[in-house]
Amino acid sequence: MPTTSAADTVASATGRLLYRPDKGKLLQILGVGFGIAVAVGNSISVGILRTPGSIAAILPNAWLFLAVWIGGALYALLSAFQIAELATLIPFSGGQYNFSRRALGEYAGFIVGWSDWISTCGTTGAVGIVLGEYLAHLFPVLDGALRIKIVGVSAIIIFALLQWKSVSMGSKVQNFTTVLKGLVFFVMVIACFTMGRTAHAEIVTAPAVAIPAGAALITAILLGMQSTIYTYDGWDAVIYFGDEVKNPGYLIPRAIFASLGSLFVIYLLINAAVLYVLPMHKIAGNDFAIGLAAQRVFGQYGDFVFRSIIVVALFSSINALHLMGTRVLYAMSRDRLFFHQVTRVNKGGTPTIALLLSALVGVIFAIGKFERVIAMLAFFFVTNYMLSFISLFLLRARNPQAERPYRAWGYPWTTAVVLLGSIAFLIEAIREDRANSLLTLVALACSYPVFRVLKSVSSRKSENEPI
């Protein structure tokens, strides 16, 4: 008997079908391994390069430095309890968009989905350009502003083509690139501890750095945790593939917690390795502390090793971003919040039009300069999580008897903790970047007429299509 995905039969509370399945459909063929691969592939990128230096600048003590990485992981773990329940209650592809739409309505879902899709595509473009810059350094023939953009755009297009055939192909590419990424970082860690003994001996004589005290210390710890939480983000990547995961009620929670555990171990090892070969004052304020550590360990080959590691990491990130962004746009179109034609899926289970549009927007970001747009969308990053936690409260209250394959540990207390934490981080984001926060609020107000137009057009056209 053929397997029917949950999304094929989903209906609203009124019994109205939320969307019509098209000629193709998403295939339930993904497992825990893919969930871990796409999370690690998405998360480990430029963030782990820059974050250690910024944290060391405000917390120049090895134990406090490591403590905030542990604290960030614990906060992410509390968040994971909540997201795991929502993802098994509403096991559809598309990420957090599904939670807000079901609990808070179509407009809230539109805001979450639209901001998530644009920011994912924007990140794809940014990663493509960074990839071009690193390849240009490794191969001078690729140097030059135009050539760097061509390389970045080419990478975006190539990975989109690799996914076009089937979700199975996209999964294989993700698994391979993530394993390769893990291996190169593992080699880097081992090298630091085995070949960096001379560098480590010099740390003993390094000058001590003053540590903040009192209220300044508390502020520094909170800011450090905020940085680590941003770096851990991506641990929930499997929720973008709810329709495609085999036995989602069982496998999604395991993929979420295994992904977070993998990221925690990798980040802790990387930072411990850097601390082993570099004194704190060398790490503080250094945007590429891992690169400096590679130079201390590998000497004249350090720069080549470091940049090669980053190139591998960025390949994996581009593939993961394509996979995730495509599913968000597909889900919105499926629910009549974008053009219904975008729900088309080929025989291999790939939403082709959604992939085409996602890659196209990624290319546009890579060609242009959209720093302000990305800064504005960072405001939505915390907001989306906050809305997800609110959604959990609402869905528990409205339908306490609904089948929940996984229930959030510690509810409602753990839910309240992460919700308050999200609100605190949101307030801090507004305080630190008022200009972009104001523009974000203006964009939010302008989004409503866009939402009404898209909903009206997509609904009108879909009524004329056969079920």
C-alpha cells in the first residue's frame, strides 16, 4: 500500500482542504541522517569564524568563554523541546511558517514565511560571494570583483541544478558535503592538540587580560550568549522537511536533538582547539581566530588550510539553504499565500518552480548589495521563534487532546523561559539597532497590502484549476 504523506490529507478545523495536491508530491524518503546533515551544513558557516573573536573581546577568560557556549547550547535545548512538539504536531514542510499560520492566522504565517524565505535566499547570496572571495584567494586567476561575483553566482546555480533532479540527489549532496565539512574541522582540531604544543607553551607566559566585574560581567555574559545562540541557529533545519521525513513523529525529535548535540560538540571542540594554541588577547576581536590558529599550527600552509576548510563549509551551506528556502516558498504557495503554480513538484520530489525562484533571488542578492535588507531581516529571526513559542501555548489551549507524538519537556515553564528570553533578545536588538528596527516595522506595516494582493490573486487562479 503506498505511503500517504500527512500533507496530502491535512484539513483546517472547518474541514476545508488547505491545498490541492499537484501532479507530483513531496516524497517521504528522508531520515535522521539527512536531518543532521542539513542542520550541520546550514549552521556551521561564517558564524563560527567570527563569533569566537567577538566573545573573547568581552569575556577574555577561557572558562567564561567556554561557559557562554555551553549556556547558548542549553538555551537552544530548551527551545528544541518546544519546536520538536510543534514539528510533530504539524509535520509539514516549510519550517516555522506552519506553526504561526496554524496558531495565529494567515497574516502571521505570511510574515514568518516571507521573512524566512527572503532571509534564506539573502544568506545564499551572501555565502556565494564569500565563497567567491575565498576561492579567489586560493586561485588568483579568479580574483577581481566581477570574477568573484561570477564564481558566487555559478555556485548558487550549480547546487540548484544538483537538486533539480530529485530530493534524493539533494540529500546525497548534503550528506556528502556535511561529512566532508565535519572531517576537515575534525582534522583541524586534532592538528591543534597534536601539533600545537609549542604554541600552547607560549600561552603560559601570555599577559593576563582584565575581566569585567559586577553588572558589566553579567552584561558581557548575556551578550556572549546572544552571539552563541545566533551561531547555533539552524539546529532545527529538519522542520523544513516535515512532509518528506519518514515517520515524522518519531524521527523529527531525534533529528533535532542529534543536530543540536552535534553542533555543541563541534563548536566546543573548535573553540577548545583555538584556546589551546592562541592566548586570549590574540583571539579577542579577531574575526578569523580559527585562521590564526591554523597559521600557528601549519605555518606557511596555514592560510591555505584555513581557506580550504571554509570553502568546503560554504559548499555545504549553499546546498542546505537551497533545500530549506525552497520548502518555505512551496508551503506558502500550497496554502494559497503565494502563486499556486509554485506547488508543482517533479517526479523526484523537488518543488521545481520554488527551487528556481529561490535560486533566482539568491543570485539577485549575490549580484546586488542588500546589507540593509539582511540587517532588517535579522530582526525577524528572533521574532519568528517568539511567535513559535506563543503558538505552542495557543495550540495547547485550543486543542489539548490533539495527538502529540512528542510533548515539550517542562511545559509550560520551559516554554515561558524561552519566550521571555526571545522577548529580551528582541528588545536588545531594537535598542542596539534602532534605525533598522524602525525600517522593519515600516516594512511590516507595508506587508499587509502585499499579503492581501498575493492571497487574492493566488486564490482566484487556483479556483480555476482542477482538483
